[in-house]
Amino acid sequence: MYLYKTQTRRKNAPSEEPIFQCIGQLAAAVGPNLTKLLHDQLDLMLACGLSGPLVSALTAIAKHIPPLLKTLQGVIRIPF
């Protein structure tokens, strides 16, 4: 069960893909040191609606920042 649904984008809205790619790369590079910062940002990220880039970023966060795995599993299905 997904808590958040995919939302349609506004016509002139900028793409979130580069932002989510950056967050995923930061999670891989910095790891658990980002726990507090990303925990505070998860609601904002999920407010964008589920998309491929967001799911990739959340998967990277779950893989590289283990303290956030349970939080993410409570919100969406992460495949590990």
C-alpha cells in the first residue's frame, strides 16, 4: 500500500529528476551523516508524488542510510 500517489505535474513546473539524483548521490557519498537532514526533508520529497527518480533516491537513501530504512518502509514499499 502506497501512502502517496503519483501526482501529475504542472505544465511549466521544473523537473525534480536532477534534485532527486543529487539526493541519491549524496546519500551514497555521505551515508548516515545525513540522517537528521534527510529525515526532516522526507515529507517535502514525498509531496512531489512518486516518480521513478524519487523512488531511485529513496532506494539509495534506504541502502546507504540504514537508520531511515524503517521510516521509509512505513511510507512506501522499499524492495529490501
